Amino acid sequence: MPDGREVYQQYLIDEFLDDYRDRRVSRRQTLKLLAGITGSMSAAGLLVAACAPTAAPAPTAAPTAAPAPTATARPANTPVPDDRRVAATDPAIKGEMVKFASGADQIMGYMARPAAGNGPFPAVMVCHENRGLTEHIQDVARRFAKSGYVGLAVDLLSRAGGTDKIADSNTIPGLLTNVPPDRHAGDFVAALAYLNTQSGVAKGKVGMIGFCFGGGMTWLTASKAPDLKVAVPFYGPAPADPKVLANVKAAVLGVYAGLDDRVNASIPAVEAALKDSKVAYELKKYENSNHGFHNDTGSVYNPTTAKQAWTDALALFDKTLKA
């Protein structure tokens, strides 16, 4: 019987083909990413063969004199670091790797908390994108710590030894989507229970945020965790059966990229289910932004909408968890 994993597999297949079509990822890397999901290089090759990249821009006549370079000049598609980044050495926060039980397994996560005071602080669980627990996701946890929260970024690759133990990062999307998504949601339900046992965490005041694949896991976890108080999925795919979102008890801010037609197609079904749930929710599009616009290490990072979406998300966390 289908267990829902096909939704996330197709979601990532479409995402990688979009990136290849738009020349953000090479053919070689696209083949590796797809093979990890499909299980064979030949199947990946067929998908790539059916997806022609867009034509490269036509060359233009060279100017008579090239302008002098400036200190801020950057090559095309080079990420611009977000000024909200929080270094691991920032004295205002404390970060460490932690472990907690999820059934019979030990799950790892990166936890960041304010350095001053013993709390208790409200907490926010962070779900990573399809590349695992990267430095960027740890940075997001630290941003929450800087704002007065305990941030816990869960590593869904813990059973494989952890993200940093995966020799070829191109295999990570396959590792994440070739297991039932309910297992991932179960790890976050376990993380929520773990946080509620921590003396430095305000019991019963836990929210969740996730990005891309992690946005999908945020939707799914919210449907299974009645004790979750707030959920903020960033451009995440809806569960295989969006009607399960009628079970959501958390306040919701659904963040969508205005140019992300593929994910945005799920908005009507998501909204219908949330109406049935009777929770407070907002589904907001951030215009002129592409899927993945919040990640300041990626080529589609949009500093304007990234900061606005973060401000909106933090306002909902503050209203819900700090009241």
C-alpha cells in the first residue's frame, strides 16, 4: 500500500528537474540526485533526457570599456549572506548536539538556547530541507535562540549516522524520501516530547518551522501532534491526503513563494482542510520570490522577502508562545 512517500519523492524529482531546466544544477549532479530517489541511473537519465534546460542568454556586444569592479560585485547566482546570521561562537547563545529517543532509535539534533538566564524559554523545532542538517539550518536554530527561544534542529538522517557522516551529499534526498514520511513526523513528535521534559523549556509552548521538504514535514507533524502550538511551513508540499490537516490544532502561517506555481497548486486543498480544523491560519504568498527564497546559501535567496517572511513568522511565534 502507498504510505505517502511517493508525494515527497515526486516533489523532489520535480524540484531537481526545475533546477536543471533553469541551469542552477549541472546535468551530472541532477542525475546523481535523481538516481538516489528513483534507485537507478537509467531511470534518472530518462527523466533528464525529457527535460531540456532553458537556452543560455544570447551573447551581447562587448562594451567599449568595462566598468571598474566594485567591492560589492558578485558573480551571478552567488548567495549574499543574510545579516541575520548568528555565528556558533556568538556569546549570546549556547549551541550543542543533543540526542533523544524516538521509539527504539536515538535521534540527534542541534539545540541552541539563549546564553543568559535559565529560562524556561519557549521552543521551536526546525526541520531541514532535502540536504539534511546543514550549517544553514543550525544557523536558523541560533536565530531563534537570539530571539529568546530554544531552537532544536532535528537531524532526520540520524539513523544513517547523521548528515555529516553521509559521504555523498547527493544521496541525501533519496535517503529522506525512501522511507515513510510518518517516520519523520514521528521523530518530531518525539522531539516535542523531549523538549517538554527539559527544565529550560516552557512546558507546552513548542512550535515548529520547516523549509521545502521540511515544510512538508511541518504540515505532516502538525496533523499528528495536538500539543504543537504553532506551525510555520515554508513552501512545503501538502501531505498525500491534505484532508489530514483538518486534525491540526496549532496556529498556522503557511509561507509560499509567489513564483512557485508547483507548490502553490496545493493551497486550495490546504485551506479547505484548515477551515475544517477551525484553527487560526494565514496562507501568505511572498511575491517575486522563487521556491527556496529564505535560504541565504542558495542561488534564489531573496533578502527582502526572506526577512519579511521571518518577521511574520517570528511575530506569530511570539504571539502564540510568549503570551
